[in-house]
Amino acid sequence: MQIILNQMDITDYQVSVNAAAILKSIHDHQVCDGFMIFPELALTGFPTLDNIEALYHQSTEHFHSILKASKNTDSTIIIGHIDKQDQLFYNACSFIKNGEIIHKHRKSKLWLDDVGVFTSGEDLSVVSINDVVCGAQICFELEFPEGSRALAKKGAQIIFMPNGNMSPYANTHYVLTQARAIENQCFVITCNGVGVGHGGQFVGESLIVSPTGRIIKKLGSSPDIVTVDIDLEELEQSKQNYQYIDLS
């Protein structure tokens, strides 16, 4: 199965610039039949309380362009964006396929700068896509083991994590991505941003980790788009001697 990591240099509040980069990648990878993942809040960068309403409205048209573009690729697109319901804003990611949102996750653990801007999400659910059970978390949620475990108990074989990790926390996410994969015996995939934004330095280092904690792919600190093949047989191989989920 193919995984496309889109490690982007997201320009704060330049929605049309970010959308153009996203749409180009979708266009360039039309033959991928796996998953294409983008970073946290890839369309807008990180909003403030003062500009989140405007950024949400600016991004809506471009989000619909992404929905339309998804009809021209076989892949499932996973992208971080601002979501709104009942006048509340959420830091969300959507799974998009054939022009439709087929699954959505709203960030439940809010980072310091999320607090007061976003509302915490509550649902941790999975979705089956091409017979692969998938779940999602976003950035800071990686640092709490119970979320990944809840998804694993629901059968998640891959946990996708749009990321917005900044310096000096690169090693934290490097270690914990492996930990979440090992303890839940599933693939864990993070896709981070790079460059300067939101008052800090995004570290990149997007990761694909196997169910045994093996680093399948680690990107550097520059913009990069890579296609990586993963072998789903590693899921069963990791459980031949013991199964952490059944013991918990």
C-alpha cells in the first residue's frame, strides 16, 4: 500500500498559496491507490481568536476545490483544516475520497495556543477504507497514550496524525510515534510542516513507523513529498508472539 507524505512549508494565513500546493500534489499523484496525508491546519496555518472566522470562510472555497480534485485520484486524502459546527471551531482533519468526506476527526487534546481558539473534540472513531481500518489523531494528541489505545481497541490498523510539531519538541514526537506504534501494534504515520510559522520553527521529521516500531521513513527538516510502500502483513507479524491489546 502506498503512503504519500506531503511535508509542506505552510504560509500562515495565505490560504490560496497553501491550497495551490495541496492541489498540485493531488494532481501529481493521481495514480496512487493508498493514502495521501498533509499536515495539521494545512490550508490556513494556525489561527488566532481574532482571525479564525475570516480564515474559516476563506478556506471553505479552497476546501471544496480539494473535494473536487479528489475525484481525479484513487487515493484517500487526509488533511488538517478548520472545522465549524454550531458556531464552534474545531481543529480537525478529514478523510476525503471521491469528492466526499468519509471520516472526520476533531482534535481532543488542545495545545496551549489552541485553547480559547478551538473547542475540544470528543469522538475517537475508526473507518474502514479499502478493507483497512484507519483512525486519526492530531499533533499534541500523540503525547497521550489513551487516544491511540482507544483507536487500537476499535481495530485501527493505521493511525494517521497530521502534525504541527515545533522546535524544541522534535525528539518528543520521534520517540512517542514509535511508542504508539509498538504498544498498539499498528502503523503510525505523522505528517508535519516545516519552516517558520506561528511564531516558531516547524521541525518536519514526518514519520512512518511499523507495528514493531521500525522506522520505515523519516523525513528531514525541508519541504518534501515522498511516496512510501508499506506492507500490511507486518500487522499480523507483529502479533505472532503476543498481543498488547488483548492483554490490556
